[in-house]
Amino acid sequence: MAIFRAKEIAQFSDVELQEQLAKLRLELVQDNGKVSAGGAPENPGRIHEIRRTIARIATEQNRRRA
């Protein structure tokens, strides 16, 4: 899954935002599951970037609702 920047997220439709958000949340749960099971993530910085991208998408969704 790609990491998106704010300009890229602004170009998505509402449906695409929902799809990307669901995919990123699933990926985050899987990565956190690996860590909590005692394993090491392949790329520790990836978890941070996924969280930031989720926040960017949520911010864009809130901006569109207003």
C-alpha cells in the first residue's frame, strides 16, 4: 500500500477515500499484530507512516463534511 500525501488525497473521490482508509487500517492492524506477537516489523517506520496517512485521510474527510 502506498503512502499518500495531502495533495494526492485531495484528488481522491469520497469512495476512493473510504477504500484507501479501510486498506490502511487493515494493514496497520496486521503490522501491530506482528509486533504484539513478539515479532519485529519489516520496516518499523512504516507503522508511523501508515498512521500519519490515516490521519491525513480522516482530516480530508472532515474537511469535506464541513
